[in-house]
Amino acid sequence: MINEDRLWNRLMELGKIGKQPSGGITRLSFTKEERAAKEKVASYMKEAGLTVYEDAVGNLIGRKEGKEKDAPVVLVGSHIDSVYNGGMFDGPLGVLSAVEVLQTMNERGVETKHPIEVVAFTDEEGARFSFGMIGSRGMVGTLSEEELVHQDKNGVSIAEAMKEAGLNPSEIGKAARRKGSVKAYVELHIEQGRVLEEANLPVGIVTGIAGLVWVKFTVEGKAEHAGATPMPIRRDPLVAAAQMIQMIEQEAKKTGTTVGTVGQMKVFPGGINIIPAKVEFSLDLRDIDATVRDHVLQSIIEQAQKIGKERNVLVNVELLQEMPPVLCSELVQNAAKEACGQLGLDIFSLPSGASHDGVQLARLCPIGMIFVRSKDGVSHNPEEWSSKEDCAAGANVLYHTVLRLAMGE
Ligand code: GLV
Ligand code: MN
Ligand code: MN
């Protein structure tokens, strides 16, 4: 069994970094808060007896050697960046549990055939640049220099932020791992939904991760005087956007599985007495079935154009990124099932609605995830919570899953 007090204390300590007056955590990539979090985790990795280094995209890695030095590595991890005003478990639970697993192994003198690495991925959330999974894309070798042009709210690009953090954007290729060099990737994460709570179970095994598309809508009308322009002749892009957002909700509801969210909106020029000239809003659309999701997206785009025509405003749709749904491997799912069985826990499987670095890692190696029950299913919110006992149960399942993967062929 892992040391549950140590795991919990570290979660509470890490949860102080980037804490806002509201009680939520804002720890965006390449900021001083993220740097402080990395330093804290690096110190835990050292206490765990790991060799610590950072790769060319800023992934923080702690390595435990295997009996066979050149055997493919078992990767275990998550992320320590957060969304704006997020919670303290989304990401940190997976990183700190992985450190705890390796510290427990080292304290017991457990040696494995395969080397094991704990990884805290750079920018999983995409909160700062609306382009996430930077570290895992880098590790898989799909991150290109052209993609580093994405900007944050202040116009700072990923490349510029990397330089400020002491990284060289033209060297990101060095973070790429060779195919065959990673045996499997495993991540422990909070569920961020209500399935485990309703099933009254602390831990579940993930079957697959829903695929997402991120889209930017730009609606252009005409800025005019709010007092002097009669209602019938206005070309108001904000009213058109409001109609589109309601339509998006209706379209997503039709399938029963798709979820669609508009989380960002900018109104230009943003004056109280000016009919807006332009509105930009985002769409996050997900489904475990890519065909269903893409069908919904097509319908949304067609109807947005129709609304645009009716209201005499221009509608532009830009695809920011697309990630396919990904299945978790039998290898990791079976290891996790055996681990649950050994610990006397129910074996319960569920899909993930949230996205994770495993979506990227799946291009490189078999992946799998273990979920821990979330209180009221709340996440991306300061109220995010999982109990100490549930976190420990998840970390113990992770321990025995990793042990199986690192011992076996
Ligand atoms: C990350 O948390 C995501 O699913 O957007
Ligand atoms: Mn996460
Ligand atoms: Mn998240």
C-alpha cells in the first residue's frame, strides 16, 4: 500500500500554488506559478529517489531505472497546469500519485524489469493558449514550430512564452520519443463526472477518451449608435451569436451523447452605447464517436450560416483543433482490472468525457487511465473534491497496475 498521508499532504501543499482569493487555482503554463509547482514536484521526485530532468518542451520527468536498462519505459503521469480558477485535483492527483508509487517501490526495494518514468506534462489544459497538450504532443513528436504561434490573451505566443521559460522553440523535436521506446502510458485522474459516485465506487477503469473539436466563430455586423439606430435596420452580430449559441445547445442535445460548450466570447468594440461590430465565440464539441460529433458540427455550421444570412451578418468558422476519440489499451485495462481484483475493489469500467494527454500518447504506445470518484462530479471549479480515502484507493490501484506493467514482458 502507498503512504496515503504523504500523498494527501503533498496534494494540499501543491494546491497552495496559484491559489486565488476566490479559493480556485490558476496555474497557467510557462508562468511563475507553474514554475513554482514544477520545483515543488521536482523536490518530491528527488525525495522519492528519482533522477529528475526536464525535456525540450518543459515536461518534468523523474526516472527510476529498471533491471534491464534498455527495456521500454513505463510512463506514469498527468499535468500540473490548471484552467482559470480550477480545482486542486485535476492533474496533480495523477502526478503526485505516480511519485508516491515510485517512492513506495524504492522504499520497499522493489525492482522492476522496465524503467519507470513519472511525467508532469506541460500545458495539458490549453487554458492559456486555447491549444492544450503541448507537452504530450512534444513527447509524441507531433508538435510543430508552426503550432507555436497560438497566442494568449495578451498576444504572447507559445514560442515567446517558451523562450521566457528558458526553452528553445526550435529544439522541440528533441522531446520526441522513439516508437517502441515506451511500453505503456498510465494516468490516474479524477473522474470529473458523476458515474462513480452514482455507482457508489471509489475507483473505475477507463475504456476510452471522447474526441473533441475546438472551433472559433466570428460574426461580423455593423457598429452603429445604440440610440439612433432603429431596431429593424440593425446588423447586430451579438444577437445573432446568442441565437447560434441556443441552436448549438439544441443540436448537441439531440444525440444524447454529444456535449457542446461555448466558454469564450469577445464583443467588439464593447461599448455600452454601441451596437457591436463583431463577436467572437468558441465552441468545444465532444463525443466518444467521431462520426456522431462531426455530423453535429456540420449541422451547427450550416445553421449558423443560415442565421447569419437571416440577420445580414457575416459568419466565419475556423477549426482550431480536432482530436479523435481514443480507446484505452487492453494491456493497461487488464493490468488495472487485476490490480482492482487484488485490492478487493469492484472492477468497474467507464468512458472519459474529459480529454487527457493519453489522446496524444496513444500515437506512441498503449495507453490507459484509472479514475477516482469526484464529489458531485464537479471539476474545472474551485469546489472540485475527492476524498483522501478515494485518492489513496486510486493510488493503490495505480501502484499495482504499474507494477504489473513494469514487471511483465
Ligand atoms: C481538459 O481538461 C479538457 O478535457 O478540456
Ligand atoms: Mn486533467
Ligand atoms: Mn482539466
